[in-house]
Amino acid sequence: MFPALMPFSIDGLAPELGAPAPERLLNGKPVSRTWNLFTAPDGRFFSGIWESEPGAWRIEYTEHEFCHIIEGVSRITPDGGQPLTVKAGDAFAIPAGFRGVWEVLERTRKHYAIYEV
């Protein structure tokens, strides 16, 4: 017998509200909403849907993350590197150790899958 599939639906679910830590905030008031829809029994893998209002903040990844943008536009700029603009339909991975700036240009919503290393 196989485990049950976990559908990704946020219908009727209240999101967890969040915001970047004040010391990481660069501009705007990027309130975020997160619907964590799955957590593995060991707590190291989780996935769901995240969205944020416009703003910019510093990011420092200690985990690996796969992202698929559902709607909106964001710009991710690695320290010392070129910015990458992502929009609906784009998919990418951010490796542990990545540092830079995440800037939400238009409210952005993404599917995420995170593995804690």
C-alpha cells in the first residue's frame, strides 16, 4: 500500500503571516502569507505556497529550495552577481549558502519545496 497523495489546495486554510526581520529589510513593507501544506515526519522537507507584497530584503539560505512562480514578478540578485527576474511560469532552485536580495516587484506567489540540510 502506498501513502496517500497530498493535494495542494489552500481553499479554506488560513495562512501564516510573516515579514522579513527588520535588520534584513531594504525597502517596502513586504507582508508575506505562507500555507505550509506538507511536512515530512523528520521535519527536514516541507512544501506549500508562499506569497509576498512588494518590497526588498536580504536573503541567506541555509536550506535548498525549489520554487515555481505561480503569479507576480520578483527579482533575485546574488551577492556579487547579476539579477534574475522571475515571473509566472518560471521554476528555479536556490542552493543552501546562497546570499543576496529578494525583491518583489509585483505581488508574487510561488510553490516551494524546501529541504533543510
